[in-house]
Amino acid sequence: MSISTDDRNTFESDLNSAKEDKDIDAIIDVAKKVAEEGDKEWANKILKQAESMWENDGYRSFDTETLAEALFGLGETEWANKIFELAETACNDYNSYQMLAGTLFKANEVDWAKKLFLKAENLAADYELVHFSKRINDTLEDKEWAKKILLKAEDKATSSSELDELSESIREILDDTEWANKIISKNMGDEIDEDKDTCDSCGEYFFEEELKVRGQALHGDRVDWAFEENILEFPETVNLATIEFNFEEFDNTAKQDPKETESSEETFGLIKFLCPNCRKPYHLYCGEKGKIDRSFIPSNGFRTIEELITDKSKNGISMIGQKFNVKFCFFIDGNTFKHRGGEQTFECDGFEDAIEQLLNSDNIEIGVQGFNRYVHYYDIEILT
């Protein structure tokens, strides 16, 4: 099947633009389209140009997969394997080996992929081991190999962030809660009261010099509220207890943000540190773990105005009038807290200082979980 003149001109134009931009992906895309039109010879010539660009760029790993995939699509298995061989010669570190191994696995070159994954493991830095365990589990689905890597990572992990990541991966990959909890315990150390200032292991004072600690917000609670009043008015006198009326528009207006609100919040945080003398790990909690007192919300409040009207009527209060003043408490609830970027490291001259720095940190973000705007209607008055 021959390519029409118009299509050929379009392909050549696209190819020239891709070359000018040095866009290998775009060049390969043109080759694929040409092959689909039946001109495999021209497609191969275009892929040869893509290969030359790939070689000049130093066998970039993220182009290797695209190029090899296109060659496999054209049945050029031998050529694709040559691409893989050339790519392997350019590998020189953990990342390049594990990326090429993943590409080989996708190409069903499983044994070859495993060999390169093994080379990647031998080159992995301590902080790369947890990532590599996930790679092995996700790609090869080999939990035994992943476990061996995690054991190696446990021997190497020292920082709090490394231990946190390790425990999370153990739980995620192996579903081993007991092992994960041991890592967490190792990371946290003994819990200590904020009034204590000496190490129970070596007896040394923690604050001979400013102590470096790591802290983060674990949990938070916040509520914003305002006491509001809105007018409900009708063209003529009505009995709210019996009238058929859709209060949805009134309710939606009530739930709009007021001009001013009050707010209350509590943050629960965790502080971790090492004894500066013997390096024993400790942790302490700070702030409030629990819910904010919401007793300010009227106890006789109702979630709908219809419920308020019904309650008034049951108590013998007349709901006949033309103009009514509806009182309600508006509030926003469901906020949570997190520490932007995870743990924050800072220095302190005492635990009171550490707690103050943590709870007032600019890195604490208010998030949203089950975010809702509520209205509690608590009174309705007849004006006219």
C-alpha cells in the first residue's frame, strides 16, 4: 500500500519539525504512523535517524524504551536487542541499571532484566535500598528478593525519615506488621515527659548546648463558626407550620461563608531527638489529641429550618406571620492538619521551646477531610 502525496508531505513536515526540535519521541511517532500506512522501509529509515540521535544523546534511558518498543512493533527484534545492548554499555550507576532492567522486563527479557537488577542492587546507595525493594516487588513480584533488600536497608537506615520509609515499605510489601512496628519503635525510642531534661541511660543533661530535634504535626482539629441571622419574608401572612414551601434556597444562602468567622484549633505533635551524649533515641508528644470543645453550638439547634419550625409548633409557639427572623450558627468542620514536607528539624534550648516552635510552625498546613458547611438553626422570631 503506497502513501498518498498529501500524507507523505505531512509526514515529512512532521519529521523535519521533530528533527529541528531534537524530539526523539516525535520522530519515533512519525515512524509508527508511516509503518501503519504500509511503508516499513521508510519507517525503518526514520527509526535509524532516531537511533542516531539516541546515540548522540548518550543512550538516554527514557528514550530506550520508546525506541525499542517501536522496533518490536515492526518485528525488528534483533535490532531492538542491539539497542538494549548499547544501552547497557552506557549504564554506570544504580538508577541507569534499574531503569533499563525495567524496560527489558516489559520487553519480556526477564532473565536479562534480573541480571541488570542484580547489578543495580550492588550499586545502590544506602538510601536507595527501600526504593529498590519496591521496584523488585512491583516489577518482578518477587517478595523474597524484596525482603532481602529490606533486611539490608534495615542495617543501613539511621535517620528518622529512612526508618519511617522502611517501616512503611515493610508493611506495604510484606504485610509484616510486627517487623514494621519494631522499626517504628527503633525510630521513636522511649517516650519522655516534657519536664524531664536528663538522659536515663547516661545521666547527661540534654541542653548543655541547643538540642537538635525533629518534629511534625500528627493530628489537628479546627472549627470555624459564626452566629448569624437571616430574614425570611413572604408576600402575605402565612402559617409556617402548615405552609408548603421549599426552604432550599434559604438554606443555601445560610450556608454561604459569612463575612467574619471565629475559629478554634488544636494541634497534636510529635517531637523526636537523640541524647547528645549517648545517642539514645527519645520522643515526646505535645498539644491536644482529641476534639475541640464544641459546646458553643446551640444544644437546641436543628440541621433544617423545617425541624426548627416543627419543634416550635409542638411547643405551642405560633408560627403565623409575614416576616420572620431566623437565627442560626454557621460552622465549617472537618479540617485536619499535616506537616508540609514531613518532619521539620530545628534547635531548641528546652522542651517548652521545642513545643512552641513546633505548634507555631509555618510548615503546618490545614487540610480537609470530610469537609462540610453546617448550619444549626436554633430560633425563629415573628417580626410582623
